[in-house]
Amino acid sequence: LLINKIKRQPDKSQEVLKMAACIGSSFDLWLLSIIRNESYLKTMEVLKELIREEFIFLSDTSIKNLSEFSSMNLSTDQAKLVVYQFQHDRVQQAAYKLLGEEENKELRLTIGRILLDGNFSDENLFDIVNHLNAGASKITDSKENERLISLNLNASKKAKLSTAYELALQYLNHALK
């Protein structure tokens, strides 16, 4: 039912939902706008329609943040504070299923690269590495592959320190691949 409901939406709305589903259960305006290669304002217009259709909602803190500044001239830092969430994990899953395998890999690699370049911190290491690993087969540059190996090793060490041994092993296996 959800997949059919999504398919009845305009193409732009469907694309935004699929991109957002790749990011995760919550996503910020900054990242989604960069992936779409659109302005914050244009992305917000599509997101408003998705809110009306009850696919997503604006987080409580984002509502407060949006009232403090004009949505016309959002800075990068402000756009990172505008966070949306899927109404339910099944909405996210339905949107995610609409992605083809190759499209999924490309999109996940793009998300990982953007996060690595613009938002890297030890706090989001797992998110970045998970996105990059999902699209690793699309990486053709040897330096980028070496960087991914290093990131997987760092993620493995961090997981091990948290006693998440199975996860640590998964990151090591990705590094070996």
C-alpha cells in the first residue's frame, strides 16, 4: 500500500523520498539539498508536500529553529539544523525498496562522500563508513579505496572499544575486500 501511495506522488516527491530513505530515518535539509543539487528553498517546497501527504514530519527542534531564521536565506549551519523524519519506519522502507540496486549503490556512495567531505567527525564515522561500504563497488579511484580501507579499520577499532565485536569484524572484512 505504501509503495503504491508513493508511486502516485509526483516524480520529484518520489525522488526526494528515495534519497531521504537512503540517508536514514531522519535527515537534514543540508544533506538532502546537496544530494539533489537544489537550493534549500526548492527542496523545502517538495518536503512541505511530503509533510502534507504524511510521509514525513519536521522534528520538534527543527520547528523551533525554523521560526528563528528566515527559510529564504538559510546558511549551511542553519540547514543542518532543519531535520525531518519519516512518519514510520515502514514509509522509509517502502521508499527504499523503490530504488534499483545500482541506483542505491550510487546514491549511498554519494551520501558517504558528502558526509566525509563536509561533516566528518568521530561521532558519525559509522554512518559514513556504512554509506561508503554500500557503494564501494562503484569506487574506481585507488586513493579513495585506500581511504575507505583506513575508515573501515578506524570503525572496526571504535566498534571493538564499544565491545561490538561482530560489528568490528564486519568492518575488518570490508577493509579486506
